Amino acid sequence: MSQQVDLTTIQQCLDELVQRVEKLERTVDQLSGAGDQRRDSTAASGQRPPNRAELVTIPDVPYDNTLWTDSDDEGLGVRDRRAP
């Protein structure tokens, strides 16, 4: 392929990418608009909408060893016995 053909192909691919991104942005805008309406109706009813962006803090404290007293090692069988 010549360089001009390569550049034309690249430009077409970029144009298609831009069109798809614009379509995706419109879709996201439509969905987020519907989400705003749901949030408004939920707020009017006095309920708190679920927030999926809330972070959960995991403590650095080691787990209590009693959590594992009756556990089996997966694939190895019961503790204090030989694996098959």
C-alpha cells in the first residue's frame, strides 16, 4: 500500500472512532438523564438512593484466627491429615 492509501485508511478509522464515541456520549447522557429523574422521585419519597461509589474501608488489623478454626484447606482436605 502506498503512504497516501495508508493515511486515507487511518483517517477513515479515526472518523469512525469519533462517530462511535459521540454516539456513546449521547447514550450515556440519555441514561444519566433518566437516572436524574429516578433520583428526584426517590428524593421526593424520602428514600435515599443507593450510591455505588461509596468506598469501603478495610482495616489493616489482622483477622481473628478463630475464624479459621473449623476451616478446611481447599483442595488439601482437613487439617492435621494427609492430602490424598
